[in-house]
Amino acid sequence: MVVEILSAVAVAGGAWVAASLRVVKQYERGLVFRFGRVRPAIRQPGLALLMPFADRLQKVNMQIVTMPIPAQDGITRDNVTVRVDAVVYFKVIDPVLAAVNVQDYRSAVGQVAQTSLRSIIGKSDLDDLLSNRERLNEGLELMIDSPALDWGIHIDRVEIKDVALPESMKRSMSRQAEAERERRARVISADGELQASYKLSQAAATMADTPAALQLRLLETVVQVSAEKNSTLVLPFPVELLRFLDANTPKKEEKPANNGQVAPAPREPDDAGQAS
């Protein structure tokens, strides 16, 4: 009889202990509700002792949560229809507020993020969505963080993932980018021609002062062309080079016709018209 009583007490004690002990993990915090009222003491990671049938333990995850925001359709300030999606990183900083002030803080943060994303689309231009995302991310973070603080939530960061454009807008932007690249190519080509013209004018001035430089340039051109293994070479001869050669070539003296002998002068006819 005593053994049965002791066994019953042991079983009851084991059930009491099992109902009183809970394990809180390292990344969690435990809230104790005693008869529906939250206790001020937050249970830290480890073994938590509860009052059976009176206390209820609710665990709150303190890790950073990654929540994707579904793609939202909107019209930008410059009347372009876009589709934008983003991702929100947040974590619980006050487990009491997260458990008491809002029914489901994950769903609440998701809804606020969607409405804030649509609002930021309507306030921005297309160029801002494509090139100035850092500022838009900061604006989204502030818009979501303001109501989330009342729920014990801290928004760590918000990132815009993708901006989907209509096909017509993609073609227009492609043509614009192609025209811009062509404009840059023409400007670079024009700058190159301008610099080359300056250099050519300086070279022409130098060759005009020293005609021998023109001859050396001509010989260099002949060497370059002959390196192509051409059998026939047609090369224009500059007038300046002809003048230079004519000015620097010594003129030959005229030689007499009879090897240095002077020819006799012709006689004048006499009065009779006969030659003497």
C-alpha cells in the first residue's frame, strides 16, 4: 500500500515538474502570461520554471528576419508604369511589445512595406528608380520603421531588388543608349581629327622651313609602301621637292661646238653682191 502511494506521488511530482519546466533557446526570449497577464520578467535562454496550470510561456524569435516584398505595380512621377519588388530585413528588439501591441508582427511589417513601396514609386522618377536606389532604400526604411517601433520591431535595412519596365520603354531606352554611344564616338573621332590636324599643321610648318625633312618623309613613305611587296609603285612627286632639287643641283657650263676653236666670222658681201 505504501509502495503504491509513493509511486503515485512520484508520478504526480514528475508530471508537475514536466508541466513547470520549459527550455528557451539562445535566439529566443520567453514571455510568461500568468492568468492572461504578462509578467514583467522576460525569461532568458536556458531552463525556465513555470507555475503549472497558471503560467503560459510564449517564445519570441530575436533573429533578423528576411521578408521579401511582393512586386508592386505603380506609376512613377514621370508617368511610367513599373513593377518593383524589394526585401526587408528586421528584428524584434522588444518582445513584450511584439507580443502584446500587434497580433502578427510579421504580417504587419509586410503590409506596411507594400504600401510604403507603392508610395515611394509614385513619388520618384524612373531615373531615380534605376540609378539612385540608395536614397530610395533609405526613404523606404524610414517609412517602414516609424510604425514598426510601436510594435517593438527595428527595420535593419530595405533593398529594392528589381524594377521591371514595359517592353516599349525598354526599346526606347535601348535606342537612347545607342544614340548616346554614337554621339560619344563621334565626339571622340572629332577630337582625334582636331588633334591630328594640329600635329599635321606643325609638321607642315617644320617641313616648309627645312625642305630636307620633306625628302626624308618621302623616302620613309617609299620604304613603308615597298614593305607591302608591291611590284609597281606609283608615287606623286611634290613640287616643293622638285624646287629643292633644282635649287641644290649645280648647273653644267655649255661647251663650245669645235672643241674650243672659235668659228670664223662670215664675210660681208662686196658691192657686186659676190662674196670675197
